[in-house]
Amino acid sequence: MLSRVAAIIRKEFIQIRRDRRTLAIVLVLPVMQLLLLGYGINTVVDHLPTIVLDESRDPDSRALVAAFQNSGYFDVVSYARTRAEVQQAVDSGRAKVGLVLPPDFGDQVLGGKVGLVQLLVDGSDPNIAQTALFAAGVISQAHSAEITADLVQRVGHGLRAGGIELRPTVLYNPSMLTANFMVPGIIGMIMQFQTLILTAFAVVRERERGTLEQLIVTPIRPWELMLGKLLPYTVTSSVGASVALIAGRVLFGVEIAGSIPLLILLSLLFLLGSLGLGLLISTVSQTQGQAMQIALFVMLPTLLLSGFMFPRETMPWIVQQIGLAIPLTYYLQILRGIILKGVGLDVLWTSVLPLALLSLAVFALSAQRFQKRIG
């Protein structure tokens, strides 16, 4: 009996060794999970990109900006000249926080009055918004206490110092509801996952059943076969995303603040890349099991590095650069920009351009490999 069991075990190990693709995924996937979760993912929100409009431009205003910068929670990425520039930076996602100091800030502080400071926070991600509000509040209170102590020491105890008053404004998601952040992300994941899995499975299933060879010997051209394979899953994924969008509106009150035609057009652009990726997986997979393993191998970094679950701003620089090679990274920025912020192409072009390049490149590569395999 033991010899028979040993023979079966030996046969299975030989089979595993011969299946190089599956063996590679089994060995690489745990390492990739460890690296991404241990090194790339950081749940602590800090180093938020911040744009500053300092209309006072005196030692007191510069000291407050330095206090924000030195806290570790805010990284000043640029200085604006107008309030419109601050708004545009937050709209585009280039900055998560805007700090505005009025022209009379220094005079108010030196005169023992209240120095008003406006804080604009991108509320599309509630975790970032809550951290920004809490950290800014603590910093302003601590700096206000320092100003008061300094004035009392210089002028005397009879001075009634006002300190600093922070006036925060949460943009796009004033209630800081998690649903407003998650619904656009879920729509992106539905479109990514469905098109990738269904497309990969459709071609591999035909190959396993032997019906792909039957289609090849018919007068149908390779591009016609590819188009016929892809269009049904384009429609299916679009319907699924539309249902999720309607459910988000009915159940969670998430409205589309921007242009619906623009959202549809850019969603089709993203679908082009997702379909191409699914088609590419089908050309390197021999079985549906292999297709599923490769798809999961692709989906893991997509989930973790695109900004769907964790803020990209908290990730190490090298991990952020890797995330820039993922189409979903740009599509999520587009979704949240249109649905939550109501912005248009004038703001979203920095996401649309790389998404278009990635989608077209992946689709062209997959189409070439597909036609070569069936040609």
C-alpha cells in the first residue's frame, strides 16, 4: 500500500514540476504578498501633499508653515499665488491639503488678535481628511500657545493674546462618509475584475473544449473572432458597473457631480485596457486554472497599489512608482474626480493621458499575440 501511495506522490510532484507557470506563481505569489503588505502598505496617514498660499509673507506666517512642514503630517509641495491655484491643486489631486494665510495674518497675531487660517481638505478619502483635520488642529493649537507665551513674555501679562484660529473646510465629501470614497472604487474594481476574468476564461475555455480550432478553420478572420469575443464582456461589465452606480445612488446617496458622458467615454477607454489584459492572459494560459492563477497574480498588486484600499500618498516612493504602471490607478482618480469632485478634462488630463497610453499599449500587444496564436 505504501509503495502505491509513494508512486502517486511521485507522479504528482513530477506533474507540478512540469507545470512551470503554476509552480512559478505558487513560489512568487507569497513573496509578492509579503513585500506588498510588509513594505508597500502603510496604514499610517502622513506626509500629505500640501499647497500653501501665504499672502502675509512675514516671519509669523512662515513660522506656522514651518510648523506644519516639520510635523511630518504635511509636505509642502508648492506655493500658490492665488486662491484659484489652491483650489485647482486640490481638485486635481496634486495636493490633499490647502493652507491659506490671509494678508493681515501677521498683523493680527502681533496685535494680540486672532490670526485666521483657512484649511482646505480633500474629503474624498475620509481617512486622509480626518487625519489632516486632527493634525492641523493640534499643530495650530500648539503654535498658538507658543505665540501667546512669546507675546506675554515680550509685552507683559496685561496683554490679551488671541492666538490662531483654524477654519477648516472639507471639500467634495463634507460628511466624510466612507461610502462616497468606496463606491467609485468598487465600480472600478467591478470593471477591472469582470473584464479580466471573463475575457481570459472565454478564450481558454474554447481552447480546452477544442472549439477554438473549429472557429479558426471557418472563414472568420482573427480580428473578427477577437471582436466577437470581447464585445459581449464589454457590455456585461458596463451593465454591472451601471448597476453598482445606481445602487450607490439609491442606497448610499452617492451622486455623480460631473459629466456622465465624460464618465462613460473614459470608462470605455479603461475597458479597452482591461479587455486587452484579459486577452493577454488567455494567450499565455493553457487551462482555466492557469488563467485564474495569473489573473489573481495580477489583481493583487492592482488592489493594493492603485489606491483602492490604501492611500498611495502613504506608500514608499518606489512602490508609488510601481503603482503608476497600473491602469486602475488612473481610472480611480478619474472616477473620484468626476463622481465626487465634478471636475472635467481640464483637470483630469494628467490621468487620462497615461491611462490611454497604457490601455492602447496593452490592447495592441494582446491583439498581436492573440492573432499570432490563432493565425
